[in-house]
Amino acid sequence: MKIISVVGARPNFMKIAPFIRAIKEYNRSNENQLDHLLVHTGQHYDDKMSKAFFKALDIPDADINLNVGSGTHAEQVGRTMIEFEKVLQKEKPDWVVVVGDVNATCACSITAKKEHVKCAHIEAGLRSRDMTMPEEINRLVTDRLSDLLFTPDRLSGDNLRQEGVPENQIKFVGNIMIDTLEAQRKKAEALNPVAIVETNTKSGQAKLSDAQKENLINGNFATMTLHRPSNVDDKKIFAGIIDFLINQVSEDMPLLWPAHPRAVKQMQDFGLWDRVLQTKNLLILHPLNYHDLLRLNMGARIMLTDSGGLQEECCVLGTPCLTLRWNTERPVTLREHGGASVLVGNDIEKIKAEYKKTMALDRTPTRPELWDGKTAPRIVQAIVERQ
């Protein structure tokens, strides 16, 4: 059996690593070998960053790189389909495996079906119900076309059933992101948060004080990520969030902010950058690798984020989390479902109120069903049984 798996952007890397490892484990113990090829579409076109993630997560170099690069959503999807069609016609795989909800996921699922190749979607059934999100459109298209839909939780399976997906196409396997977390946990735990900050602090900021170092070592700090247009593209909204960070969070403890390039550009364009850099306890970092960010999540007193993947990690690690979104495709991570996160959107008063409540909470790890670090072997076995 020949399988082609596809990655396009950095969130995919953390999800494909355990799948590749599970294929290797299967081949070691079975005579009928699985022939696997990894295709990198190049949607995230920073080659240095991609290589760093591949090396850190022990992902082998991609067998095929489509070099799609940057562009609008339509340009990326179109170029990916053109190049991936050539791959399918040459390699003639039995299965194409796509992960997550990026443009590569959608483009390669469409191309696979047009070439009459079976398609499997890892992380199927997630729904935000927000059609303004490109990721939601990618999810809907991919799930409609896939032959096997691997869901991370039971809520996702219910979504698919409500959409009319046949029961025999839905496989509840757990969350493959947690496979990576568990495989990399010890490596991350060994890292020093002070060293992470000192190595990655953007220029123009003061060196860490002894008091700040002590707070980092003792877990008395906040971590934040922010990149969605709804939070950073409107000056009034973004300025309100930054006011809260400066006047509230950084007054309570050091705030570590690995800043997305989009957020940095908008701060500079909106005239907010100098004020942020001059705030002593608001530490702007370069984008971090997987292990560094995982270590900060492990130690943080609170996480503020608009990232779905970090919501999931906070759930398992127990890090109290404010999700700066009005909706989520991962409701299993919310406190109402036993998780660690609460939705606050970008309403400053709501953020302030929930921040105060959250600061009173203890770290309480929660592990949803089948988030046990063994999702990838279940996926491989399901594909083998479906041949």
C-alpha cells in the first residue's frame, strides 16, 4: 500500500510527526510494508523555519516539495492543485492523508478525489460555524470529500453525523497533537525559561532583571500569542488589547509574547510599537520553536491566545487559558466541557472580568477521551484495515 501524506504549514508539522513515526513502527512489525511519501506544499515558505521544525520533531525531509510559497488563498490553492496533480499521476498512491485545516489540506483533498485516490482527513469534524474563517471553509470541503474522517473528540463526530456523513467513514481516534506533546514533553521540561527568553527577546528591550528571572523560574508569568486579523488588523481593537496587557497583565507579572510577524507589523503601523517595547514587564519575543513554546505553556500561570492548538495543549497541561476569539472549533477544550479555556473575544471588559476569575484558578490538567498519545497508531491501523 502506498500512502502520500501532505503538510503545508507549521501547524501540520506537529500533527504529521507522530503519523510518520507510527508508519515506521507498523513496518517494523509487519511483513506487508506501507510505502510512505511525505509531500510538503511549501505554504509556509520560510525554508529555514520549516527545516527547524522538521529537525526538532524528528520529521524526515520531505520526499517532494511543491514550493507553492506565498499568495492569496486562491493562488495557494490553485498552485497546490496544479503541482499535486502531477505527483498523484506519477506516484499513483492508494491513499492521500491530509491534516488540519490549512489551504494545502483543502487543495490536496480536492485533487485526490479528482484523481480517484482515497483521501483520509486527520482532525476531521471540527466546526467553528464561522464562515468568515478560511479554515472553516477548508474543513467543510475536506470533510465532504474524504473517505475516512479521523475525529479528535466525540463532539466532532456528532458534527459529521449531523452533516450526513456515513457512520463507517467516521473513526474516533483521539487528538494527534497530543501524541506530539507527550513525545516531546520531557525534552521541553528540561529547558530553562530564562534562557528561552534571553535567547529570543527582540532588540530594543531591557535585559531581564533578577526579579523577572525569579518569576520565570517559579512559574509566575503569563504567555500570549496573537495573530488573527480580528484581533490585530483593527487599530481600536488592537490598541485596547495592548492597553489591557500593559495596564493589567504586565503589572501583575512578566508577560511573554512571542510576536507573530503580522502582529509586529500592525503594532508598527498603528504607532503602538515603541510603547510596547518600553513596557518593562511586557517581553516581546521572536516566534518560538515548538519546544520553547511548549515549555512556556508548561510553566505559565495563564495563557492568552487566539490559537486553537494552544487551547488543546492548555487543556492537557492544565494551564488556565483565555481564548481571544468569539467562537472555537475545539469546544472540548472549554471549561464548560471540562477543559481549561474560556472564550473572551476581543471585548476588553469581558477580557478583564475573565482574567480576574482565571487568575484565581489552579492548574488543573484535563485529558479528554483518547487524548492519550496513541492516536497515530490507531489511524495507521484504520487505514490498513480499509484497504
